[in-house]
Amino acid sequence: MLSGTKLDGVALVVGAGAGIGRESAFSLAEAGARVVVFADMNEETAKSSSIESKQFATNTEYQTATFTMNVKDAKGVQDMVDFVVREFGRLDYCVNAAGVDNGVHRPLSETDIDSFDNIMYTNARGMLLCTRAQVAAMQKQDPRSFTSRSGTRDIGRGAIVNVCSANSFAGLPGKGSYTISKHACMAVTKMAGIDHTAEGIRCNAVCPAWVRTPLLDVELERNPEIRAMISAVSPLKRAAEGEEVADTIAYLLSPSATYISGSSVMIDAAITTTLRLF
Ligand SMILES: NC(=O)c1ccc[n+]([C@@H]2O[C@H](COP(=O)([O-])OP(=O)(O)OC[C@H]3O[C@@H](n4cnc5c(N)ncnc54)[C@H](O)[C@@H]3O)[C@@H](O)[C@H]2O)c1
């Protein structure tokens, strides 16, 4: 393992009860985080995931906790960040993975505005609330340094990774509301990078296409056409494993990535680099 990819600080993962958030929290524990806080609106899955993380943790002082919140609630988001700083002293790494997909495919002309409002409220506004509160907490703490083969450097006050989507850059026919919300999530990430990198706070995005989560597995079981579509458009003929996204997140939060900010990593096996899918 590169020494720069090792973590040792306090992590907060929002949406850690399932899917990409849960896998990310496990990767941060495996990469050496001293604390991982599992935040989710689902108290039960946050608790079971938090307990499960202990088997992957490599830091001998590993501690884990949970926090029940909803990214739609500004006070709940602030309380979550205050909880982490109060209980564990600082906030080094954040992952914002809570998000929803409105499911239905409809052309833009048939956009349901209630559904649009809901998805924007959760995905875009929710990501802004989380990033805003996390940056504000990081601004108040001292920067840390890291010593490697090229000497000692300032690695800043903290780092954030927002889970965006391949739809943060490319549209999917009939997925207007989701695509618009994910473009906005990327804008939150870029603006945090623009406004706060000079303060030693980095913010980046991961942009996956399809990721194998329990939810996608159910969908693939129910609708074999989706499996055939993924196989047709992905050069790797499969969805990404959750771990393939989670480990990239751990890297982006680590000292190895301290010159990366306001940026994004597309995790799509080159799907979005083509002008035509067939
Ligand atoms: N799975 C994929 O194929 C895929 C691909 C690209 C992008 N994404 C994005 O990744 C993110 C996570 O997706 P996933 O597939 O892991 O989803 P998931 O449904 O498996 O997990 C999401 C977690 O977030 C929590 N959550 C949802 N809404 C919340 C809210 N309002 N407040 C607090 N917690 C909330 C859920 O309880 C759940 O534990 C989403 O933003 C999604 O758009 C997923």
C-alpha cells in the first residue's frame, strides 16, 4: 500500500446505511480511519453497517457511531456535523452518498414537477446542506501535515467526496429530473473546490454509471433488460462493484490526492467517452 493512501482521522459518511455509502464507510475503515460515523435516515441499517465495519477496520483505536438524520432537514444536517466534532474532536473526511433516483423514464416535456422538486430537494439541496455544514466545521480546525519520501507538506483541514453520477456529465434519455439534479451536485462540488481549496479544504466527486448495490441486484432480477443494456453499453459487460467506487473515494480523501480538488473521477469503464452507445 502507498503510505499516502493510508487514512488515520475522523470520517463521516452520509447515506452509510446501504449501497455506495455503506461500501465507502467500509473502505475508509479498511484504509485506517480512526473513527467512522454512519449517518442515514434509516437508523436500523446505519446501526447494522456500523457494527459490521469493525471487521474491516485496520486502526487499532477504531471507533464507530451512528447518527439518524435526513439530508432534507437543514437542522438535522447541522446537528450531525456538530455531533461528530463534539464526540470525536474534528472532521477529516466526509462522503456524501445519500441520494434518490425518481425511477420512471419520461421525456422532458412530460416532467412531473412534484417529482422534480423532490429529487432536487434531496439530491442537490441535500448535498449543498451537507457540504456547507462540513466545510464550516473544517474551517474551524487546524490543518494537518503529512511526511512522505518528498518531505513534509500541508495536507489541509479536511476533504469531502460527493457521490455524483455519470449523469452529472451526460444525460440518459428520459431521466431529466435525475440528470438535472446530478449536474447540480457536480456544481456543488466544483463551487466548494473553487471557494475553499485555498483554506485547505478539498471537495471532489465520484461519478459512477451503474453500481452493483442490493437495490440494483433486485432491479436486475426483476428486469433482465437492464442487465442486457449494461452488458451492451459497458466495455466490461457488467456494473461496477460497490468496492470499485468506495476505494476510489478513500483514495480521493487521502494524502495521496492532496492536489486534487473541485474535480471528478468518472467510474464508468469508458461508457460516457463514446458519442454513440451502439
Ligand atoms: N447505484 C448506482 O448504480 C448509482 C450510479 C450512479 C450514481 N449513484 C448515486 O449514488 C448515491 C447512492 O446510491 P446507492 O445506489 O448507493 O443508493 P442506496 O439506495 O443503495 O443507498 C442510499 C442510502 O442513502 C440513504 N438515504 C436516502 N435518502 C436519504 C435522505 N433523504 N437522508 C438521509 N439518508 C438518505 C438511504 O437510506 C440509503 O441507506 C445516489 O446519490 C445515487 O444517485 C448510484
